[in-house]
Amino acid sequence: MNDTLLDRVADALRQAQRVTVLTGAGVSAASGVPTFRGPGGLWKSFRAEDLATPEAFARDPLLVWEWYDWRRQRLAHCQPNRAHVVLGSWGALFPHYRLLTQNVDGLHERAGFEPIRLHGSIWELSCWSRACGSGTWRNDQVPLAERPPRCPSCGGLARPGVVWFGEGLDPHDVAQATAATACQVFIAAGTSSLVYPAAGLVHDAHRRGAFTVEINPDETPASAIVDVRLQGGAETVLHDLDERLRG
Ligand code: OAD
């Protein structure tokens, strides 16, 4: 890791009141959670785009639930890593701190900080029927007692409380995320920056004058526009950055 780059980011953070971090699957990689587009991202030869859609669920709800149940079972054995811990601790460091996540795994929450969950939570369920109006409910059963699980209100099919491809994000979350791009430092950590609208946030922050940073071992479409690329795993880069910030 380039010390000069780390120092530049630490300096920017030291002067900042408004700091926003967007996380993606890479932040949970060191916890043993496979990323979507990296090694281990396939399940039984399916890609996320094959299963995380309303059409896939309508066609084969059991298959989609098998995938989610498998992911929930894996997650039950995972612990937050240093990236989650550092990002959680920053809530006490910056007066206006926002943590936005595309991750549905609940690891930021388990590290003690409530992020804005742009893609929902794998630990929440909702009714597949829009007419039911049962809202979302928490379900921590691992493995699921009933597959596919049922809606406690109407007895119909329940679905994972996540945002699928082709679905809109919660407008309240989008409004909060957009407002959070009016910051002094914006960090995109562990995301391939391919899936919109989340991928657009770093561009918004850049346009609005934020100092932008990417933390990722690999190059992404965001790499070309950020002020600083910190190349490496989020768990080590954020640890090193945090030490400089507090040292
Ligand atoms: P991806 O799997 O697309 O990208 C993960 C990124 O993390 C890649 O750019 C990796 O290079 C990087 N990475 C891997 N290990 C890392 C580490 N230790 N530290 C930091 N970065 C690391 O995951 P997302 O960008 O989160 O949506 O994907 C976005 C959305 O697409 C997901 O929320 C999900 C997915 O399909 C839905 O399911 C709707």
C-alpha cells in the first residue's frame, strides 16, 4: 500500500465533517462471504442476475429460496471483519457520517452500526403478493423451517426482503443516499461499481465537489474518476487508514 496515498486520504478525512462511505460485497469478502462477481460468486452455476429477479422467483420460488437459504446458512457462520468494525466506529468520529451499503448480509449491523441498506436485508421477508400489505418481518431461522416460507398474514408465498434486478430501490433510501453525496469525502469500498443506481453515487459525489476515494484490490469503472485509489482489501486498507487517522 502506498503510504503517500493513505496520508492524503487521512488528511482529507481529518478536515472533513461530512463523510459518506458506500460499501459492496468486497467489504464482506474477508468475513468469508463470496462476492457476486468474484471467485465463488456462482451458486450451482447460476449468477446473481439469474436468480435475483422477480421473474426468476415467479418461475421457480423454491429454487430462489434454496439460494437465499444457502446464503443465509453461510452467513450464520461469518463474523464482521475489521472493515465493518472501522466503518462502524466512524459514526463517533465524524459529525455527519453516512454509511450506505449494497450488502444484504447484516454484517455492518452486527459490527454495531446501522447503515442505509440500499438493497434490503437477507434477514427480512415480505409477502410476494403486493395486495397483502403485511410489510416486512424479521426471520433469523437458519436453515429456514419452511421452504419456501409463507406470509404470516395471508398464508401466501413470502419473498426475501431484498431489492432484485428490475425493481426500484426504496425512494426514501435513494433520497437519503443522494443527500449523502453532498459530503467532503466519499469512499466507495469493495464494490464493482457496476450496478446502478448505487454505482452512480460516487459520480454524484465527485460532481458535487467531494474528495472521492476507491478501496478495492481491482480496477472498476469508478477507478478513473476518483481522486485516490487505495488498492487492497478493505479490511487492511481501512485498518491502516483508521490508525493514521487516530494516530
Ligand atoms: P461485486 O461482487 O460486483 O463486486 C465486489 C467487488 O469487491 C469487486 O470489485 C472486487 O474486486 C472487490 N473486492 C474483492 N475482495 C475485496 C476486499 N477484500 N476488499 C475490497 N474489495 C474487494 O459486488 P457489489 O459491487 O456489491 O445486487 O455488487 C453490487 C450488487 O450486484 C449487489 O448488491 C447485488 C449484486 O448482484 C443485487 O442482488 C440486486
